[in-house]
Amino acid sequence: MGTAMNRRRFALCTLFLLPGLGISSWVTRTPAIRDALGASTAEMGLVLFGLSAGSMIGILGAGVLVARLGARPIIVFGAVAGIASMPTIGLGAALSTALVVALGLFLFGLGMGGGEVALNIEGAEIERALSQPLLPRLHGFFSLGTVVGAVTGIVFTATGFSVAWHLVIVGVLSLIATAVVVGAVPAGTGRARPSSTDHGPDGAGRALWKDTRLVLIGVIVLAMALAEGTANDWLPLIMVDGHGFDPAAGSMVYAVFAASMTVGRFAGGYFLARFGRAGVLAASAFAGVVGMGLVAGADSPLLAAAAVVLWGLGASLGFPVALSAAGDSGPDSAARVSLVATVGYVAFLVGPPVLGFLGEAYTLRGALVAPLLFVAAAGFLTSAARPREVAPTRAARDGVGTDPV
């Protein structure tokens, strides 16, 4: 049992790492891709809409499919789509064809959107089985993947290495890693019980939407995912166009953001044990607001670059901690995690194109005010993440069968 659980955890860590590697690989090359396409900021927003559209199709379908098939087939599909996306994006850049790049981003979004929902359901299941926080660490491996991808992207950008070959290499390595570990993921996690009326995707969805506490947790997830997604989609270009960095330096700033996310997620267990979910989420929102505010408003490029550390630390724990809170907020944990993850990933739909259009009108630095306001609002909702109080039994109220504290 222990060996099987260790293999299962290792597989999930790897499967979380690979999308991070993929997303940072093409994000660090977005200035080069933008130049190859000859695209304006607004046009890049439309190209990134391919990512948004794919994400939402994957996200909206994932909960229903996991309930019917279990998490494992959706995880496999997501990995395959993500692997295929890398050479497709590279081909589009080589051909200077925006439609092919958008198609590659669509595949990436489709795989990541569906696969991440399923991975979070699987991770929440292990977290409950072990009775200890695991989702922050799993998301830490995602962030570790972004660091590895960002550092590689910086080197390839600085040396003028081909975008197409860079992304092909990432796709091949991801294929090998997926083939090695995916067999350790068990079948059936998250599958609805046929006899249950509460797990059906339609009935469960309607019932869960009436849970005010869960909806507030969903708003927190949405805001924190928007903070993270904004950096993933736009941070290198914000530094290049908004603060005058060259493309390699802009990629390096993104690597600092990714490293901050990684540190925050791996260190999160200590702070969760000490301050609880609500306290950690409140501090995360504050740090995120300050970091984004400085990136948007600071005239000093060095101060703006340093502020991404606060931005990264602030965004690091919001998403996984809120998902854990959703899983513990009531019965039907898999359905709750699926619903809240779906709400959170809406950021991938509205974020890239809206930020692109706002950036065209108000500059990318000015556009950061939008996600900043969402994160500030989330800071006032963090009490929803506190553990649900369980009413004492009659025996406990009467002091029967209880031990002294």
C-alpha cells in the first residue's frame, strides 16, 4: 500500500510538473513568437484566445467526464493534448502563421484545462487519504516545472535558439515522462456512484451552486488564478514593453516570478499549519496586490522586477489552498473540487484576451489594475476558507464518552 501510494504521489508530481514546463517554455518565447508573427498587443490577445477557448472546453467538460469515466482517462487525454501542442506552437512560429500558433495554444489549453481539473480531483483524494496538505506541494511541482522551462527559455532566447526546435524538444521529453508514470494513476477516482443522486453532474452542480460558502471559495480561486495566469500570459511582455527590458531579461524576470511561486508552494505547509487557510489566503492576497501594484505603477524597472517576488508569493498558495478548502466544505468532495476548479480556470478564458485589449488601450502596465482589483476583493472573502464547524453530538454535549482536553 505504501509503495503504491508513493508511486501514485510521484506520478502526480510529475504530471503536475509537465504542464508547468510546457507553459513556461512558450511563455518565455512569446516576445520571439510575437515578432515572428508581426502581431500587435491586441492581436496577441486574439492569438492567446486559442488558449482560453481550449481551456474552457476542457474545463467545462472535465467535471462531467471525470464523474462518468474517472480521473485517469481525462489526465491521459490532457497530457497527450499538451504534448501535441508544443510542436504545433513551434511550427506556427516557424511559418509566421498566427492561426497555427492559436491552434497549438488551443491544444495546450484543452489538455491543461481538462487535465488539471482531473489532477486536482486526484490530488484532493490523496490529500484526504493521507490527512495532510498535498495540493500546495503538487502545485509546487507545477511551479518547479515553470522554473525549469523558464531557465531553459532564457538560455535559448539569449543564444537565439530556434523556437520551433525548442518546443519540439519539450514535447518529446514530456511524452517520455508521461509514458513512464501514468500507469501509477489508479482508475476510478472521482467517478460518480450510479446509485447516488447527488453526484450527477447536473443535479450536483445545481445543488452546489446554492452553497454560498463554496461560491465564495470559487471567487477566491478565480481571483488568484487570474493573478497567476496574468503573469503566465503577459509578464515577459509587460517587462519588455512596459519597463524597457530586452527579451532575455524579460524572460529572466518571469523566471523570478516562477521561482517565487515554487518557494511559496513548497513552504506553504508550514504556514498553513501555523496560521490556517484563511490567514494564509489573506496574506497571499495582500502580497499579490502589493506586487502587482508595484509592477504596474513603479517607474523604476529594478523595483518592478523585484516586485514580481511579492506577486509570485502572493499568487502561489491561493489556488491550491482554496481547492483544499472546497474539498472540505461539505459532502461530494470530488464534485466540489471540480466545480471550484472550473470557476478558477475561467481566468484562462477571460484573462488573456481582456488583458490584451486593455493593454492596447491603457498599456499592459495599466491593464494590471483589473486582476489587482480581483485579488483585493478576494482578500475580504478569505473567512469562507475556514474549516466548517461541526455541530457536537448529543453525547458530546452531555459529556458522555469524551476524553478531557
